Amino acid sequence: MPVVDRIRVCAEISVRRATAFALLGVGTMMIGVSYNMEMALKTGAGLLAIIAVILGFRSLMAITADYRKTETWILLDKSHPLPADRLQRVIGETLRDIYRRYAKYSVGGALILWLMSLVVRWL
């Protein structure tokens, strides 16, 4: 497997795992208020919007964050043949792109839940 592909796979696993745990929390919260469907949907929309903001912030900070303090670096077994400056750039740009993609997914999910809450209100 090429060097950059391995970094991309490890970064994807890292961000996907963190996002999945956040979504588990959102789902648990929505179940907690499921006695009121409109409130459950609005809660989910709000929490997904917060997740999107956090992911957006992380994408802005990914380029300058020390790559040795990322889960991606741990998944790479803390070793890689690339020089440190290039490794910083590659891991930072890869994480930035993945964070942005998941932030867009979160915004889309928040909009869908919000629209569903409007539909539930009208019914």
C-alpha cells in the first residue's frame, strides 16, 4: 500500500471512530427525549450542528496541529518513512479534508432532522 494511502486510511478510521461515538451520544439523547418526537428531532438537529462546528474547527486546526499527537500517528505505529516536515503536511491536509467532509455530513443530517421536526409539528 502506498505511503499516502496508508495515512489516508488511518486518518479515516480515526475521524470515523470519533464521529461514531459522537453520533452514539446524539442518538442516546434523542432516545432520552423520545416521548416528544418534535423535541427529539430538534435535539438531534442541534447536537449535530454542534458536532459540525467542532469538526469545522478541527479542520481549521489540523494543518498546524502536531501530527505526533494525533490518533492517526498512533494508528501508523508511530513510524513512517517520510521526513517529519512532509509528514506534518500530509497528515494535516488529510485530516483537514476528512474533518471537512464529516462536518458537511453533520450539517446535512442536522438539516434533515430539523426539517423532519417541522413536518412532525404540522401533523
